[in-house]
Amino acid sequence: MPLDMAWVRSARANTSAIERRAATLPGRRSIKKDWQAAWLARAISCIDLTTLAGDDTPGRVARLCAKARRPVAPELLDALGLPDLTVGAVCVYHDMIGPAVDALQGTGIPVAAVSTGFPAGLSPWHLRLAEIGESVAAGAREIDIVISRRHVLTGDWQALYDETRAMREACGPAHMKAILATGELGTLRNVARASYVAMMAGADFIKTSTGKESVNATLPVSLVMIRAIREFHERTGIRVGYKPAGGISKAKDALMYLALIKEELGDRWLRPDLFRFGASSLLGDIERQLEHHVTGAYSASWRHALA
């Protein structure tokens, strides 16, 4: 849709109220027993299982993809009645798309690729667009792009819109997740405005972080972005997905994010096409919690190693 500057400028963020709302969530939402197991299984289905390390190899990616295909021990999945449970996607750098596509052949699990000069987004513009095209051609069905933070910090919303829209067009049939790098945007108001601009430019998802910033996903930032998504849907009828990423490593944290989504957006957003976790270690803790649910005993973390 065209950039609506009046809408963007109208965005406000009451920081104290937002932080108070986020702080009360853990005390008001306690999910136990069978319900907890069900919510944790849903969390697994929404994980973008990620490896973004400089020493990634085809072998490491293949092992990660094996975990994506069978995220929890088969006996636990059978006990839960979920033998076909998989993660939402596998997220890698461009060079690892080929090995990931090969390892996930026939599973229906999409490969997501970080692009556009990830994580800083400061490579030459034509190279950022070319990188998107190369990743789509290599088999990535989802592209995680990074916005230019300087456009937000200087209030150049038109430039942010133009760049994001061009990236969306370069993605073609692939879904585009726009990473806002919220820890580097300065204020919650900037987070809200950047969220609106990204959605107006055609982002299929808005995502908190690259995972490389000093501050990544938080509940206050999530609340701002989720409410922007809700207002966007109310005004346009278009559903945009949400992806918190970075620093989410415990099952109890995943439950808080799911509860926030349910309260603010409703059950429709609790599905992989509209909600994802960007995580590398979260799955291990969820698997430990599910084993405790099935057996009544906690296991050592090394029994559920990733990659």
C-alpha cells in the first residue's frame, strides 16, 4: 500500500504503561500440565531453527535439519500423540541454503535465509537486492531482510519505505520478514513507526532483531509491534506475522510470548504462518520440559543436544 505519513506520525508509545503491562504478564499467566505440553508443542511448530555462525558447515546444517525434521525424541512425540511435529523453518546464511534444501527435501519445512547485508544492512544497495535474488534462486522460501536503521533514527520514513518495498519486490514468491533491529532504534515510538512503514511496504512478517544486537527481543518491544500489527489488520484487513528473535532460550519465555500473542491478537496468530520464534537453543529446553511432562523426571540437557 502507499506510504501513509499521517498514520506513521500518529504513532505514540506510552513507555511506562507498556513496561507495566509487560511486567504483569508472567504473574497473570501460569500454564500447567497438559495445557503446558500443548502450548510447548505449538511453540516448537513456530520455531525458526537457526544457525548463523561463521563456522557453519554443510554437516552442521544437515544435523540441524535432522533436528528440524524430528525436533523431539520419537518416544516423546508418540506419547504426546504428535508423531509428525516439526519446526516452522530452518534459517541459515546464503551459502548454506543448498545443504539445507537438500536435507529437508520432501518434508515441507521451508528454508529461510538472512539477506541484505545481515546483520548491519550496510552493504551496497545493489548487492543487497542481488543477494535476495540469489537466495530465492537457491531455494529459500523465506527471506529475512534487515532495514537501514539510520532511516529510522533520522526520521526518513520515505527512504525506509522505498527500500523495504524494493526488497519486497525482489523477494518475489518468497515471504519477507523485515528485521527492525529494535535494540538499535532508540525509542518505542520509533519501533511503532518502523513497524507501520515495514507493513505498508509489504512485509509478510515484522521481526524484532538479528540476534546480534546488545538488546534483542523483549516483551515491551513485542507489545508495541504486536499492537501495530493489530491496528494494521483492523484498518486494512491484512494479517502480518510477528517474529521475536534473540535471547529467547527458555520454555517459560516461549510461553509468555505465546500468551501475549493470544491476548493481543487472538488464536489465529498462534500458527506458523503468522508467528515464529527465531531461536537456536530454545528447542533444547522445551524438549526437557516435555520429557518431564511424559516421564515425571527432568533429564540432563546433554541428552537433547542440538546440531
